[in-house]
Amino acid sequence: MSEWGNNPETYQAFGSLVTALGVIALFCSTLFAWWSLRETQAQRKAVEREMAARMRPWMGLFAFSFEPAVPESEHTEDVIKLLLKNFGALPAQTVHLSLCVSPIKREDSEHENAVHREETGGDKALLPGEDGDYRIVLSEYPQFVTWRDARRDVQIKGTLGYTLDQFRFKTDFEAAILFSTGSKEDDAKVNLRWRNQRVV
């Protein structure tokens, strides 16, 4: 009678067990490799997004002011001044500014009569840390003069478009001139509000 250790069935059972353990180990290592690859790809994409966010122009509204017309002086026009700045690490190219000026509250039966203005910087690049000054004369528009004289609060909605090579970016901002907070005799003391809304 064969002893247990020299029994061929014992060798066969042992071989089957080793094969089964090998298959399980291969499955586990394949699963671990797939999981590691997926995590590595997710980390790579996160790093690429972070690098893209750091290495791009970031344009925004940095200051907003209103200079009212002063009769019998050299300042005979109502002017808003926008100070734009590139906070990013790379130049902003082909800067394009679109503005829409309108009353904050529309009166009953009032027709849409907003002021639309386009300002282009042409091929000028705004370098990192560089300022872009825009001076918009609003007294050229009769509707603005009417709103100012009626002491109506006015909102300015702006979109700043710019590029870097083939990539396009956009910043939305808004501002307000609150004529209702000042006197007609001194428009220089009206309250102003402004903020950047969205950068994409």
C-alpha cells in the first residue's frame, strides 16, 4: 500500500492547489495593476489641469471709477474708467472688451435702450502684471444722460475676451453707478459697486 506522501493523487491535488493559488494571485495582481493605472491617469489629469490653470493668462477687473462731467471745466464728459489687469503667468492676446450699460430697474413700458460698446485691443498683448486702462465716454449716449438726470441707478455688464495661441478665455464682470445715493449737484460722490463674476 502506498504511503500518503508518495501517492500520485496527493501530487495531483497539490498541483491543482498551486495552480488555483497562481490563478488567484494573477487575478489579484491584474486587478491591482488596473487600479494603479486608473489612479495614475487620474493624478496625471489633475496635474495637467493644475498646470493649465497656472500657466495661462488670468484677466480681471481691478478698479472701476466714474468721473462726472463738470460744467465750465476741462472735464465736460461723463466717463467711466476700467482698470484691467493680467494676473496670470502668460500674456493675454487679442483682448476684446464688450460692455452693456442699462438701468438696474426697468420702468413699466420702457423699451430696451441699453448702451452697447465694443473695445478692441487689436494685436496688443497684455503681459503678466500689466494694466489695461479703458476710458469710456458715456455722455456720448443720450440715454445715459437721461438716466443720470433722472437719478436712476445704472449697471455696467462687461465681458473681457482674450486668447493665448489657439485657446480662448473669458472674464465676466459687473459694476454699478448708484445715482440714487448722491445729489445732482455732486455726482462725484455717488456710490459705486463692482466685482468679477466668472472666469473661464
